[in-house]
Amino acid sequence: MAFRKDLMIPKTIEQLIVDRDSIVLELENMDKCKQRAEKLCKEVGTYIFPVHQFRGYHGIEALTRDVDRRMWRQTMELTGFNKYMDKIARDEFSNSLEKDPPEFTVDNVRSTLISSYNQAEEFMNRGVVELFRRLGAQYKTNDAFKIGKKIILRNWFTVFCGDLSVNYNQEPEMNDLDRVVRTLDGVEFKEHLFSQSMRKMIKCKEYEDEYFKIKAFKNGNAHLWLKRDDITDKINDIIAAWYGEGKLGASK
């Protein structure tokens, strides 16, 4: 699988950086206005400043960090790198943004994109292996696992008074499956589109598109058939290469 290795920052990202600086400047001006208003209120009398309206406001630094978080998320989506990120990479990325997001600057963006593109193939392959391990691929002694056309999906749906609904806890897995298949096919992946489709299929308990055929059951499980042999072959090639010929099918 080919991944982009050029280190040029896309024009859309360059514009994001410019926009970010403009947004932060306006926020700084807003913060200065707030401070001046607060000072004037104190000169007039006690309890004049509307403190309740600013509840949850933690200053310009907190606002700037939040803008940076949102810019980094937008960047991952605009570059298309989010489609290569497996669950582990996504969690690490989200946690790093929550703790202390890097300043959204040209240098930081460039170094992050370099690192991301260098790891893209590893993230993608690791994600394929871990996804299908969770989906119930069978292990064999002295051999790595491989998937077939039919997969049993455990607890994709919840049952209440005889009715099915999408299991909220399984939505990341649903969307991860869609991400892997569409990325391997070289087509656009849209976040949450597949889990939304699962919600719509509940009444008829069956779903089919160009990649999958799914039948849900009253116990909350479902059967899934992979319709494209070429994609199934790509998945199995990745699994085989990940473990290496003759290695046990155990988690790496």
C-alpha cells in the first residue's frame, strides 16, 4: 500500500494556521475587553460585574489551547490521515490533545505530519490485525489467523423489550470496520457514516451495501459477510505479513 511521503504542508493547512493566529488575536482582544470591564465594575461598586455569565471561563490560555485542539483535529481530517489511524493511535492522539495540545504553528504541524506519514502504514496494518482479532478471527496452532467471508459479530446491538438498538460501546468497532475496508479500497471514509447506517437497519434487521451484508438477531449478535474477495485477500495479506510466515497468531 502506498502512502504519501512528501513533507509539503497543504494549502488548506497553511490557511488554518493563518486563521488560528487571527482567532487567537481576537480572543486576546476579547480577554482584554473583559478585564477592562471588570476593572470598571469594581470601581462602580461591589457585585456589579456579571460573574455568572463568565462561569467556566478560565482565561485566554485555556481558550487558546482549546482552539489548538480543534485545529489539530481538523488537520488530521483534512490531510486524510485519520483514515490510517487505528484505535490505539486515535486514543493516543486524543489523550495528547487533552493533556497539553502543541501550539498550532508551521513548525509543529510540519514535524507532526512527518511523524504521522512515517507511521501511517504501521498504524493501518496494526489496526487491521487488531480489528479482526476482536471480530472473532480463529487462531490455529503454529499458524497466524485469517478471516473468511462470514464473521459473527458479538453484541453489536442491545435488546430491550424485544427491540434492537445499536450498542453504543460497539460503534467505534463498526466505524473502524468501515474505515479499514474503504481505505483498502482507496475510497473516501466518513466518520460515523456506517454506525448511522446501522441505526437505520434496525427495523428490518438486515443491511447490505457494496462491501457488507449484515443480518442482526434478537440476541444482539449479527452475521456479517464480506462481499469483496479482493478486499478480503488484502486483509489476509496484511495479517500474514504482520505476524510473519509460520508465527503463532498471538497479539504482537
